[in-house]
Amino acid sequence: MLELKDIQAAYGRVKVLHGVSLSAKSGEIHCLLGRNGAGKTTVMKAIMGLVPLSAGSVELDGECLSDLPAHEVPKRRVGYVPQGRRLFPELSVAENIDVGLMTCDVSADTRGWVLDIFPPLKDRLNQQANTLSGGEQQMLATARALCLRPQVLLLDEPTEGLQPSMIEQIRQVVVRMKSEGVAILLVEQRVDAVLSIADQVTFVENGRDLETVTAEMLRAQPEKLKLHLGV
């Protein structure tokens, strides 16, 4: 289980997270909802060690990830699909996948397993990453994260800018990872997408967690969306 305990963080002297606590369990999709600038992406970066904590801790199955240097966090099988994909643009599809495969000691069949999840990439292995369509780039970014055989998967706005058919493909992959026991932390602006797949939802505002509810409760009490998001 991934646990965030009252984490606080800043960019230089600008404090962004003022205390966020939540947990994501194996086989569960936990979504972060909040207005732009609420601190959702910073939460993701703090988990990965890309933004150092000034207080609090991030723990995975009892191990304190926030005590580790950033390059060690993925080796604990924490996969991260950042907003904007952040691929190696001049490398090929195959080379981007190889970067993911080099991170952890994974089984020899992992490459085939990942490509079976994203069949369109099989025909693009020698293609430069920055020449892919937006949807294909999102597939590749997700595939690279899955090369860790993650026990935790962080996805920051994975459907941003994608057409409906591609959104559904990404959704199916997320649901599949849940069924395989992965703990998933998802930042998503599309409330309809969140409510259709989430187990837990945490609202974030001004760098603080306001409330955590089940998606079932949120469907029954949609007024909470207006309270926290203004929609």
C-alpha cells in the first residue's frame, strides 16, 4: 500500500503542499480531483522524489520512499506517467521501451507483455517517438511505465488532448492494471471518467487534502463536485 502522511513541499521558497494525506491500496484506483493549481501534479512529483518533502513522508509497504534519491523510487516498482508524457523524443519507440526495461530486474517476457497491451506500438518500434500521434505517444509513455511491472502506477492527466477512442483504450489499460493488483493513483480532470472507474476520490485544494470519499458516495452526492470543484 502507498501511503502519503501529511506531506509538505515547496518550489524554492514557494510552498505548494501544506499537508496531504491519502493511501492507495493494491487493486484500487484512487483519483485526485481539484482545480488547476491545487497541487495534484506536485503530489505526484513528491511521491517520485522529484520535489523534495519539507515535512511528512511517502511510504510503500512500510518502506519510506521519501528517504530515497529520486532515481531509486522507480526501482521499488513505482511507475510514473507524467502530464505531457515526457518521452525521449529523438529515441525510437523500441529505445524508449528499453529505458523502462533497464530500470528494474524484470522477467524476460516483459517486453512482449507490454507490446501485447499496446498492439499499435508493435508496428512503430523503429519510429522516432516525436513523430507519433498524441494517442500513440500516450501509449508509449504508459508502456514505458509498465515495463517496471509496477506495484504502484501514477498517471497524471493520461487522457488530456486525446480523442474518445484513445481515451477508452487508456481507460481499459488502467482497469486491467487494477484487476492485476496494481495500486493506481490517477489525476484526471474528466469527472465522468473518474466516476466510472474510481474506488476512492480525494479532493485537493491549495495544497491540502479536503476530503476523501468513495466514488459510489460521490455518484450519490454529486453536490460534492460543485462544492469542491465548482462544477
